[in-house]
Amino acid sequence: MLYDSKVPIKGFNKHEFKAATVKECKVNRNKNTYSDDVLEKLYNLALDIQYILEYRFNNKPTKCFKEQYLTKLKEHGLANITGRIKQKELLENFVDYYGDKFLKLVQSDIDIHSNYNWLTELVRNNKKTSHPIRHLLLIRFLGISIHDLFNQKFEYEPFGQGPWSCLNPAADHYLQNTIKDIDIKYSADSKSPQGIFKCACGFTYVRNGPDRTIEDKYKISRVKQYGCVWESKLKHFAELGLSLREIARKLKVDPATVNKYAAKLGIDKGWKTGKKDIKKKKVSIFDENIKNNKRKEWLQLQSKYPNKSKTELRKLNKGLYMWLYRNDRQWLDANSPNCKEVENNFNRIDWEERDKEIYYKVKKAVSKIEEKDGKPKRITVSLIGSELGIKSLLEKHLDKLPMTKKYLDTVVDDIRDYQIKRIKWAIKEMKKENEEIKIWKVLRKAGIRNDYRENLKSKIFSLIKEHTKRGEQL
Ligand SMILES: [Zn+2]
């Protein structure tokens, strides 16, 4: 970076050497006419240019790139399945991403109201060539790795790469990636992809794509088939005496669905939904008296057997239970011991095993991330979750996965951990390049923000010292 100095070029002894010291050079950052944002974009573009110049990629026909771009445009929802590019949206998003100022600076500004502009031409299926810088702008905008662009054929995967999660709440493997194959169809109405996910447990769901966020992986558009595991769990819950609503909640469906399948499976619990329930509530004074007596009886039974569960109490006085169940269910639910025991039993078995399994997967994912070349990534729960396709599970249920949680606590990077990781990497890289290792260079290469620099200087100093002493140790 060049700065103005106080030493004039003319009218001075030109044979005298003046070193560029801080005192001699006015460091006046305000003079910089570019905003940080624009500077960063220029810097990124420079990096991409350097990359493409340094690595000699094989030549490829223009058509090849256009196909790759189209695949990525589909992924971003900027082209539909049939390959029609949503030009207006593309232009708006692109300009929004780079900003007018920056685009003008690299002589690639775009008038989004005009039908003719370089970006439209670049993505269109034609033989026209475009300036490499414009390709690079599009490549970065689409989030494509230059290396992959040349070495990989992109496939449009509206539901990401498998395996995919089973979303059957009744299965032991709920939220685990058990589905290896999916059918993708195209919905002609919405012109969007539709995935059919069928698990070996029989649970089959349809999801409208494409996935925009990790969370979408857990959204069901429609259940095609619940399957035998789900049905037998429904039967089991009904036998335990759980209420219609409780079962619906556990199986993540609405009560009407539970009722429908209960009927199909020949389970008669006298469940009623909706309107019928309300009608029932209109009891006469006569019924009111019976009701109060029944309530009293139920409470007495509980105080007589304070340790018994709802199911056990039901067995002790089935008639009483059934009367309350049919006529006064809300009260019964609110005034009965919870079925905690039973519930915990289910959960304990499921979660313990899942914890173990996830722990190993997470460990593997972490070492994979750490082994990767290039600038280190910050290890976070969500990064690991994304890598494994279980982000939602890790973020929402980590408390149920103690083994995994304990491990994650030791490997997740806080800001400082991550800064030090980058610094170590920067020193290592500079060593590789035989560059002279200076603190300011390390800071810049590691991408440490100005406000953190002071705090880290002594740490870097000791790391550099360590490095010169122990050679490859870093
Ligand atoms: Zn399943």
C-alpha cells in the first residue's frame, strides 16, 4: 500500500535517502475515497484474479460455463426447473449484492430497467464471450468455488445431497439420515421440484422444494403414508390411555388424523373431535351433579394412591375413568398424574443411543473440518450441524445429548480461539511462501479486524517466537 510522504520529490536533495517511517508518511485513512464495503469487494475480486492466474485451469468451452451457471441459478431460485432464467430478479439481486458504486468501478454497472446488459448476455445460452472479470463477479455472486467450477460438474439438487432425515416422530431413528434415495418430480403448477421421501419404516412424506435453508429439510408438505411403525405407536399410545390431543402432539399430526387412523386400526377410544366435543359440554344440572361426584371420586382415588400413574389409576376404577374420559376429559387431563414415567422411558432409550451415534458423527465432522486446507473455519454448533444435516436437532435438543454437548463445549471456537487459529494458519502459510513474518502481515493475512489487533499483538509475538524456535510446530 502506498502512502503520501512529507518528503517532496522536487526541490530536495535527491541523493539523500529517506526511509518511509510513520513520522514521514502521513497515514491519513480518511483520504481513502472507498468505503470499507467497496474495498472489501475489490480485495475479494483481486483474490479471485490472483487465484485464476496462479492455478492454470484447463480451457473449457463457453457453453460449459453457462451450463454450470444455470445449475447454480436454479439452486438460487433465479432460474426455474425448465432452465428459464428470471432475468429481472437476477439483475436486482446482483446489483443489490455488489452495489452500483463497486460495479461502476470495475466498469460493469447494470441498468436493471434495460433489456440489454452484460449480465443477461453472460448467462444466456449463446456463444458470446464476456470479460473474465465479469465471469468472476458472477462466480462470486453465485457462491461458486472457482476450483469446483473447473473440476466439477454441478448437479441441481433441490433437496441437497442425501441421505435425508426420516421425519417420523414415532420412529427411533427420528431425524436421523436414514433415507438414501428420493424421487424428484416437477410440479407443473408451481414449476418447482417436489421430493418424495420414503423411509424403510414406511413413513413417506412429500416436500416442496427447493430447500432454501437447513430448516426446510424438516418441513413436511404432505405425508403420503404413515407406515406401520407410526401406526403401531399410535396403537401403543392409545393403549396407554393417552388423550387424543396428547397422541396427536406426540405424533405431530392433528387430532383428526389420529382419529382417522385409530378408526382404520380398529381402536375405539370414543375420541371425538371438534364440534361434537362442544355439544357434549352442554350438560344439564342433573349431569352437573353426577360430574361433581365423579370428579370427587377421582381425586379421592388419587389421594389414596398418590404414587400411582394415570394408567394404574385407570385400571383401579375403569368405569370412573371412562366416564370422566368421555364427559369431562379436559378436567381429567388437568387433574391426573402425568404419564411422565412412561414418557421418560421412551425418551431415555431413544436419546441415549442417539447421543452416542451423534457424538461419533460430530467428532468425525470436526476432524474433517480441521483437516481441510486453506483458511480455517470457525467451528460452531451450527457449522457442524449443517455439515451433518442435523442443524435443527443440534440447536434445539443439545440438552438431550449430554455426550455430544460435552464434546462440543471443548471444540467450539469462541472469537479469540478462532482468531488464534487464523493467526497460526497465517504464520504457517507465510513460512511456506518463505515470506518474512511480521506482526502486521500476520494480522492482515489472518483477517483480524482493527479493533482486535492491539489485544492480539503479544500473542502473535509469542507465536512467532515459538515458531522460530520450534520450526514446524505451529
Ligand atoms: Zn423412518
